[in-house]
Amino acid sequence: MQPLRHAETVMGTVVSFDVRDPGPGTGEGLRRAVAWLHRVDAVFSTYRADSQVSRLGRGELALADCDPEVAEVLALGAEAERVGEGWFSVRPGGADGPLDPSGVVKGWAVERASAILRAAGSVRHSVNGGGDVQTAGEPEPGRGWHLAVAHPLHPGAFAVLVRGSGVALATSGTAERGAHILDPRTGAPVSGGGLASVSVVGASLTAADIAATTAFAMGGAAAKAWLERRPGLEGFAVTADGRAWWTSGFGAYADLPGAG
């Protein structure tokens, strides 16, 4: 049976679906997953003045009047702030900063889109939101997914190839969108503390995406040490001078270049 594939422009990126086990319900599941992503964009976009998050941030809307997913995302952000040692916040710049849960939303939304496909009967698929990927099962029996981490210093090349079944992969850095990750304390863009990109692999794209953002904001040797302490997650980073480091368990997912 031919895979079911679809690409959708949404949330400021392209989300690609690759369903390897299409069945009677997966076409409708794909339509629901796409509709879900557009709903997330409408509710959470900080670029839309009429989104619930924008109105909530301006004090025009109470949290109780928002869709329940807004409270869910803000709770995830609060937990990420708690474990992120000051390097993650949905309000960059402090309590008076603008409300911006973008560091949570994309990974969470793509992971939920994968869950919608699973509920529709697919157990072998990938959902790729601009390089942040949630997979389910294997693309074919006995072979894991191969997920390329783009090299932040060499456009068109990849830094490492991640392999696995039912894995998620997220990358944060400045290569694609410039200095867009904000220092939670000041609200100013962070440089990455000598890092060009950080990639995190685990079972949950929500967790991997938050961790990659946190580690990149943290920068330097602190980012590696922090990732080593994150249960169920492994990290790989490319430094600004082109070297690489990775956490102790990352080799289970990849053939690593040289010495770390």
C-alpha cells in the first residue's frame, strides 16, 4: 500500500505528514490533524492580534474564557520554567514581559497531531513541523526512522542522522530564523553561548522541543550538563566554531562523528 503524504503550510512553517500504514480511517484522521494545527495557529499565534493568546496577554480575555488548551500550554510552560533553571519562560523579560508560549506550542501541537493520527488507526507515521519531528512506530517492519539534523553552519548538509522507532527530535538554533530565542530574564535575543544549534531526542516532541529551546538559551557547558540530567532525553549540539558535543546516551540514536 502506498504511503499517505501531505504537506500543510501552517503556524509559520510547513508541516509534513508521512503515513506508512494508511487505512479506512486515516484519511479522515489526517484531515482532523490538519484542522487541529490551523486551530492551534488561530488560538496561539502571537502574530495575530485577535488570537486568544494575544488577547489574554493584553488583558482583554481571562484565562477561564480561553479554550482549555491555553491553560494546558501555560501549565506546560510553568513546569518548563521550574525545571529550566531560569532559562525558559512564556513571558520573556519577566512577569511584565509579553505573553509568548511559542517555545511550547509547536512541539506540543505536532505531537498532538500525531496522536490524532494514532486515534484514527495509524501506528506507523511521522509528522515533521519545520524539522521538529514526532514519529510513531517504524516506517517499515524492522527499520527505524532516519531523521536528519540540519547543519547550522553548512546549508544543505546535515550534522548527524538520528535513527529510531517512535522517537521525537527537536532542534533549536539561529540557522533558520536568526536570533529568535529570547532570554527569559531580559527579553533580548540570546546568542546561544557559543552554540549554533541544539537537538534533543526522546519519546515526546513536547518535551524535546522545550528542552532544546532551554538548552540553547542556557548555552555553553551548562547546556550539556543540564541535558544530562533530563530523564528520557538526549542531546546533540553544534558549536559556533563547528565542533560538536553530545550527551552520554545520544549514541544509542546515531553514529557519531569523531570524539565528543
